[in-house]
Amino acid sequence: MIAMKYMVTKSITAALLLALFSGCSKDERDINMELKEVTNLFTPVDDESILLKPATGQTVVFEWEQAKAADGGLVLYEVAFDQENGDFSQPFYQVVSDNKGVNNKLTLTHGDLNKIAELGGSQFFEKKKFRWTVLASKGTNVKKATMSRILELERPGGFDELPGSLYLTGSATENGDVLANALKMKQVEPGVFEIYSKLKAGTYKFVDANSGTPKSYYIFDDNGIQAIGMNGETTFSGADKIMRVRLDFNNINASYAEVKEVKLWYCAGNTFWATLPYTSNGVWRVNDLTVNYETMPWGYEERYKYMMIIDEGNGNRDHWLNSNFGDPAGQDGQYPSSVEYRTINMTANNGSQWDWGWKLDRNYLTQGSVADFWVSLRGSEAAYTQQYEK
């Protein structure tokens, strides 16, 4: 009986394995990568000429007819750029379409097109024609559209070399107009710098070094656009303001935002514990704050984060200063937490009551402790951070 049972089990196992491998082979045979290429391009029209104005944030939409997959499956798209007489055997630039290549549409800003024109050999103020087409793909099968179009791009002026560092100086700044005391700005991406600082009545400029004879830049109004120029100064008038000033050398524009308040949010209380006064050089700090935890079924609740109120010219709006953790790790016994833990995520802007904040060390800050809390948005530091101490 045992032998017979073993033989039956062995036969069933063999049959299952055979069916499995047969199924795999069938699946492989059923994969169909046949594809009919794109046959029509919609926009931009052939020979369209565009005067690029990166500072305006304008966009250009490339759109085309869908390609057809034999099995009706997903097709992915890329737009390829080549020289005017190119055949796309070696396009100098390719970019996936909107929605990670799924859409038969690509949206590019004037700033994007300016970079593409530069990659294609275009100089400042030069008009140059390029050829573009669409590459459709299914798996490893890539097919070029049956047609292409010419696009003429006229580049604006710009900077031959993007600064590697940038400083703020002048009579309107916190550290005055002594070059050695210039305030360092943070490079948030290549060619983009920002600073959080107080401005008062006077003038200011931006320099690429705080010693020697650095290159200098200033902000000026160019028909309603805050543009970047060289070898000048910007005037600030009126009452003192805490500002975020951002310069984008890629798009040759600048932007301002007034920082109205920074507040400490206590999650369990669903309320703000305090408003942090601005001290100097990108730091907001409240001193001698009494810690008053809410008692939850699991003990004292320790989660917190910050909210900044800013005005970018369209009225006040909330901008949350988050951690990099949806559910932050406990910090009991960890004070002082690591810089990585204390780093502020400036882009998440998540206002959830409980998530994307930090946790206090309840062994260090016990119920009723008196402590100082601060937010540091200094350009001279490797990261924007927050911290507390008693």
C-alpha cells in the first residue's frame, strides 16, 4: 500500500510539473511584440518657430497618433531629437512621454527646450532648426514613426557657465556688504540656489565667491518676470521681511516668497504648541517651551512636525516641513538623533495630523520638561534640519 501510494503521488507530481512547464512554454509562445508604428504627428506643426522664454514657465505640447500593438497591449513612447538633416540613427536627445512613457503626448517647458537646443549645439540668441519624431516600443521592438517634423528654437541669452556656489551680500542683508561675511545660499539642484533670510531697506546682490573678485548677479523686473542679470544690484524697500529668495540659472529667473510664520505642531493634540520667532541667518527658535504630552493608551504620544506660512505673491498658504518618514522611528534613548533623522523634507508638504513628522526622545524630554525648539534653514549647512534641547 505504501509503495502504491508513493507511485501515485510521484505520478501526480510529474503530471503537475509537466503541466507547469507546458504552460510556461505556451505563455512564451503567446507573447506578441508586433507593433504598427506611429503614422501621424499632431503638434507642434511642421516648421513651427518658438522664441524660448524659460522664465515664463510656458510649455509646448508634443502630440501624436497612437501606435497599434497586435495584441492590444501597452505601447510606450519616446520623443527623439536630431539635427535638421538627421535620420535618427543617432539622435542627440530622447525623452519619454508623459505618464512615464504611456501617454501619446509629451509636455516640455521652455526651460526644457532651451536645454535641448543647447545640447543640439545652439548658442545664446541663436535660431536653430531641429528634427523630431516619435519612437514607439513594445518590449524590445522599437519602431520609428513614419514621419518627422522640423522645429525651430530660438534661445534667449544666458550664462556660459553656471555658478557652483552662490552668496547673498549687500546693505539690505543680515550680514551687510562686507564680502567676507556674505551669506551662503543652498544649491537645491544644479544651477538652482535659495536662501531663507531677512531683508531690510537697502541693496543686495549675489556673488559666486566670498573672496577675491567674484562674478556678481542681480534680480530685475523684465516685463513682469523676475529675471537674472549680471553686474548690478537689486533694491529692497519697505519694512523688514523674512524671505525665501530662489535663483534658477537654468531658466534665468528668480522668485520670492515671504515667510510669515513657523509653527511647532503637536500631532496628538491636533494643535500647535508654539510659534517660533525668527532669530537670524535662516533659523527660527522658541525657548523655554514646557512639554505637555497627551496620554494615549500606549503612553505619552511624542510625534511632532512644523508648518511654515508663506506668501509667494498670491496670499498666505500653508507649507508643511516634514520628515522623510511616513511613520517615524521611535527616538527614546536616542537623543541627540542623527542628522539624517532630523533632516527636513521641504517638498512633501504633507499636512496629515499624524504622519511625516518626527518623534521626541521621551527619556530625554519627560513630561513637564522645559526645552528650546528650532528649525534651521541655513544655506551653509549640508541639510535643512530641526532640533530641540533642554
